[in-house]
Amino acid sequence: MRLPALAPICLAAALTAACDGENSVRISATETQAENPGVLKVIDTLQCPETIGVLTRKGSAHDGGDQCLYTGPRGAEVSLKLVRLDDQPIETILDRFEQDLMQSMPHTAASLAASQEEAAARAAADAASGEAEAATDQARDAAAEAAGESARVRAPGLAVDAEGDRANVRLPGLTVDAEGDQASVRIGGFSIEADDSSGTVDVSSANETVSVQARDDAAEIRTRVPGDAVRTTYILTDNRPADQGWRLVGFEARGPSGGPVVIAVVHAKDRNSDGVFDSAKDLVTLNVGE
């Protein structure tokens, strides 16, 4: 059986074992059903303690209490901002912050953009050849069956159907549908959509949506908590440093739907951020809550 069809079966087996290979991706998701996120505060000015976590404030608050600057380990920088919406959609404001951060790591942004362009080109080529593939499906399926490249397994609570690069797996609480480079996985309350051709993985649940695009040593990660309030995280990271040495940039944005929104913008020279991102989140929490 070819690898694309084997991968979903391997994922199913991973409930009790592990699938190993030279190149692997592991996605872990934990959903806590404790309390719903609290109501976020409306504030007029920032609270900027002298120190918090690994961060130390530079000077005093700026712009009438709307901005504070912090430094962290290895030259890391955090800018805490109070952003008033002024009738602008929050998506527009956050997109502007993302674009600014991409300019801090242009080689990373370019690498990920190239990955998307390549995926789009492959999709166009696939669409163009779709008609021809449809005409040969019957012959290919017959050949695959003759070559033993198909599998059908039935057991109590388990159903596996695989043929060529297509596979369907059913287990209690787990559903996998895969074809070629794409896979759709349902695990309990989680939904995972993966596209290997573009290097993207989207994970969603009732409590949070996570989108990841990765290529080589670079990754772009977005998380969002559903609801009226703003609870968004953005991270752009790369093992290859930018000209200023940044290996991780991003922001934590949180605030009531009508604003103002508190945004902590992070620039770090360590991909693990040396605790800088966690401390930046603590700053946001101090000001508007969880």
C-alpha cells in the first residue's frame, strides 16, 4: 500500500502505538471544559508595571498611557499598545499588525508566500488534469486492486477502507478521510484539516481555532477564541534569523468587541522566545483579563 493511504491508518493506530519516519509532524490538542473565558475589561489607560515575568519596562508610559515598551532576554522587545477601534473592523487592525511583523522577518514571509504560490500552481495543474484522471479512474482502480494496493478491514468498532492514495478510517470518536495530499480528521470535539501540498494545518474546536502554515524551518501560527470579544494570537517564527536577529515575532491581542484592544507586540531572538511571549500575555491579562 502506498504511503498516502497508509498515513491515516497509521494515525488511527497511533491511539495505541506510534508511527515513525524520517519526517514527521505531531499535532497535540487539549481541550479544557472548565470555565468560559471571562468578560474582558474596558480600560482607558494601560497598566505598565516596572517588571513582569522576564520583562523590564523601558522608561514610563508613552502616548498618554497608550503604549509601554519592555525589554527581555537576549535583546527581546515587547511593545504594549492600547488600540482604539475608531469604527475600524478589528480584522483590519490585526491584519495591519501582521503585515508590520512580516516586514521584520521578510525572508520568512517570502518563504511562506512562495509555499502558497506553489500550492496554488499545483492546484491549478491538478484541476487541469482532473478530466483526464476521471477518464482513467476505473482502469486505475482495477489495477490497484489487482496489485494488492487496497485494503478493507472490519472489526468491532473499526472500519478501514483504503485504495491507492485514498483512505477512510472509522473508530469510536475518530474519523479520518484522506486523499492525496489532503486529510480531514475528526477527534472528539476537534476538527483537523491538513494539506501537505501547501504545508497548512487547521485545528478547531468549540473553544479555539488554530491555523498553522509551515515550510522548512519557518512557521506562521494563528489562534482565535470564538466569541464577540477579541482573543487572538499571531506568531511568525524561523530558525534562520532576520537581519536584526529576530527568530520570532508576533502579538497577543485581547479586548472587548467594541474596544479598546490591548495588543502586546513581541520581537525575540530565540525561537522559543525565552519566556518573552508568556510574559507579554501576562501584561495583556493584567490589563483586560483572560
